[in-house]
Amino acid sequence: MIHGTAEVSETGEVVPEYEAVMRRTMPAEQADAYFGELRRRGTRMERIAVRPAWVGVVDFETRFPGPMPEWLRS
């Protein structure tokens, strides 16, 4: 969980981070076709940056309310 200030900036193109992540999940030819089509259409994307003021981790092992039921342990 993150609380903080978010800033949205328009990139005017495909965001490089998005392309890098998506290329890891697609065959190269499919990714080339997909991103070629996005660029052909002039797809504009936005980047959301969050400057954290507070960060919390939900740790169900140490913060679970009460003893963990047996059926969850298996």
C-alpha cells in the first residue's frame, strides 16, 4: 500500500516501460506487430508517478487477526 502524491504526465507515445514489460510476455513477432499498430494509430499514453509519503506491507503471517485457521495452513 502506498499513500502519497501522484503525478500524471502525458508522454505522447507508447511508454517505454509498458513496452518492455509487454514484450516479456509476447513472442517477438506478435510484439512487433502490436507495438507497430499502436504507433501507427498514434497511441498516446500517460505515466503515473507516485512519490510515497507512506508505504505499508500487508503481511498476513504477522498481522493476521487472530490464530490462522487450520484450513488456511494447508
